[in-house]
Amino acid sequence: MLAFLNQVRKPTLDLPLDVRRKMWFKPFMQSYLVVFIGYLTMYLIRKNFNIAQNDMISTYGLSMTELGMIGLGFSITYGVGKTLVSYYADGKNTKQFLPFMLILSAICMLGFSASMGAGSTSLFLMIAFYALSGFFQSTGGSCSYSTITKWTPRRKRGTFLGFWNISHNLGGAGAAGVALFGANYLFDGHVIGMFIFPSIIALIVGFIGLRFGSDSPESYGLGKAEELFGEEISEEDKETEENEMTKWQIFVEYVLKNKVIWLLCFSNIFLYVVRIG
């Protein structure tokens, strides 16, 4: 049923290298725009909760504690999902994975909208739907990084990743305008419009994103990015292929045993304490 999430690897086309290199740009840009716009859109259905809090208090009488419980549910599942879902997505078609997760998250936010209210049942449903939304959104960044990495040569990768990194800034900045437009112009000022309108946008972006691009030039028969741009395949990649290492073996050898990764993890913890606080 989820066959569209599987990687596609076609034999390299029997064409000169310069011809295949010219063929690379169009599918790359399609794939790049899918992860850029898709990740941007995730922020439209993530940051709207912060924008809507005052209206949720005045409309439904929710307390700051109850709003905090809703937000905590998102944070927990987002953190858990970053590990579990991202691990599962590794080895899948990560370009397809992102818009699919965006669709599921948007559906959850529509459920969140339908359950909004003042009672304990409504609170439970809001926590559940928002937590599920966080779980589905958790792999957006890793899928984007994976897709861009597979498509680009090392000497240009930082440029493309750096430009992609502004997508969440654009999404966060645009979230207020989209949410307020939905509430004021489509729902007569009701707070529910701050969630329904962005969710519909996310559904549209998600379904369109499934139709364009793929996770690697290999899926088009163009070969690996290193081959296309005359770069040596890294020693780590050679080792994993030659030894036919499993995903778990790769995770243990190159992630769990990597001191630099652990240093970055602890650094990121304190970075987010300052950022979120």
C-alpha cells in the first residue's frame, strides 16, 4: 500500500556523462522545491498554534496550563519521531516521505480543529491530534537533508542546504499571515480558521509534492551525484557497500560511535533551551 515510499533505482542510462549531467537539473529542481516548499508548509501548521493561543483562551476559556499540555504533547512526539520515524525513513524514498508526512499532519490538524472546545474530552482530543501532528512532522528536516545530499555534489551541497534552511524561517514568518487570513476572511474572525485554512494549504502542497521529483538521480538512471560531477565516493560509502552493512550496523558504527555527533547533540540541547525558552 505504501509502495510509493520505496526507493527506485534504475540502471544508469547509456549516455555520455555530459548529457546525463544536463538531464540532472530539471528533476533535481523539482525534488528540491518539493522539500523546500513542503518543509516551509509544515511551519504553517506548526506555528499557527502559537498565534491562536490568545483567541483559544478567549473563545473556549482554555487556561495557559491546558495550552501548555497541548504544546508539550507536540514536543514529546516530535522528539520521539525524529529518532523513530527518521530511522524508518532512511532507505526509503525520502522525497516522497516528506509530502506524505505533511498530508498526515494536515489531516491531524483538521481533526484538531474539529475537536476544539472547552470540555475535558475536547482537551484530550486536541492533545492527541496535535501530538500526532508533531510525530508526522518530525522527519521533515531529515528527509530534506537526505534528499538534497543524494542529489548534490559535495562542493555545492552546503549552498543548497543553506538555502533550504531558510524554508522554516519563511514558513514561520508566513504562518501568522496565513492563519489570520483564514480566520478573518474565511471564518468570520473565528479562531478555527487559523487551523483549517493552513491545513487545506498543506494538503494541497502535499498531494502536489507526491507527483514531482524523486530522492536521487539514480531513480532517473542518471547515476550517483558523485559520478555525475566527477567526485570520489567517500570511504564510508565504499565501506558500507563493500561490507553490505545493514541500516542498524551503519547507525551504530557511524552515529552512535561518533564522538562529534554526540558533541553536536549536547550542543543542540542547550541551543534549544535558549531558543525555545
